[in-house]
Amino acid sequence: MVSETMNFKVHRIEEYRLKHNLTAPETLEPVERYDVFGLLDEPALRWQSLEIRLWT
């Protein structure tokens, strides 16, 4: 069973990919580089936009 948290993480990454017209490999590069899944586990960052955390 997939948790609500994992669904949220995947949704945020997919939202970012669609907004910037990226392919899956192009999307995974910054996700892996910046440990997005780890960042999304931080309570203070959990509800911020993925784009804000990746590019600021």
C-alpha cells in the first residue's frame, strides 16, 4: 500500500515536471541531486512548493 505522504511527493514531482515540460530523466536529475525525497520529509518544508526548494 502506498502512503499518503508518498502520493504527495510523487504528485509534487510530477507537477514540477509538467510545468517545465521535462522528460522523466530530466526530472530525476535534480530530484536525486538535491535529495528531494529527504527534503520533503522535513516538517518545515513539507508543504512548500517543490520548485521553491529546488531552485532558490
